[in-house]
Amino acid sequence: MMAMDDVNPYAAPQHDLPLNAAAPEPGFGIWRDGELLLMREDALLPDRCVMCNAPAAGRRVRVSLRWLAPIHVFGFSIPLFERGARIEVGVCPRHRRRRRLAMAAVWLLYALGLSMVIVALANFPPRLPFVLPNWLVLDLMAGGLIVMISAPICETLLVSPPVKPHSIQGGYIRLKKVDPDYLAELPPFRIED
């Protein structure tokens, strides 16, 4: 039996179990499948930009992937249920800067639309030191609402994710929109007999 003087309450926990939870090696569980990138869900992508194959310098973007798994009925594909995954992809400084500028533009649109609506609402009853004509108040309200509604559409167009899912099935993800030079560096996927 150990005496209380021999126990260090600040020591790290000790155990005899092996540590098998190490992060996977870059490139392990990643292949090219034609024009698609095939990867395991827990795979770590190389430190290259998936959009242009330039060095990513450790910069990564977390991407939430959503894919509607289809069922086939009488020759038609009907999206039935959603599958998702979260991965990290490398992005070069140039594409990261473009992404940040696009997000800033979208937030400015939100702010502009909200300020237009607030100015219009401040005139019912008039609380501003100046009174705006009714036609201008209605134009501000309508314009602000249109700008606020168009901001998510601009976000979808401008701030698209660097990659898109082709399919998510059985612990594997197939990605499209990957640079061909990036794919050329990966080993080809072969079905073993």
C-alpha cells in the first residue's frame, strides 16, 4: 500500500493501454477515382490547395458536406434521406483571401439591408430629426428587404465551399470540384478481386 506522501495529485494519469488514437498519416485513405477524390471520412488530406494545388501552408477550411442519398423507383432517382460529414481541406492563401472577401461582402449586404429597414421604421412615427417623404420610406423598406433577401443568394454564389460531395456512403466520401493536378498526385482507386 502506498503512503499518501508518495502520491502526486498533479501527475498525469498513468495506464497500461496502448495509444491507438493517433491521427492518420496525410495521404492515407485517399485515392482518385476518375475525376473524383475518394477518401475515408477520417482521412487527412494533403497540405495542398484543393482548388489550385498550390501549397496550403497549413491553412485549412472546415467543410460541412450534405448529400441527399437517392432511391431509384421506376428509373427515377428520388432524394430520400440526407447524409453528412465534416472534413478539413487545404486552401492556399489566395483562395482563402477570396473567400474572406466574399464573406465580408455578404455581411455588408446584410448590414446595408438592415440599416435601410431601420431608417424606414424610424419614420413610423417620425423619430428622426428630419422627416422623409412617404415614397422614400416605402422605397427604403422595400429595398432593404430585397437586399436582405438577396444576401443569402449572394452567399450561395460567392462563398461556395471549396469541394462538393458526389456521394457519402459506408464511411467513404467522393468529392467533386477538385483540381486535376491535385488528383494526379493521388494513387488511383482499384477494386481488388
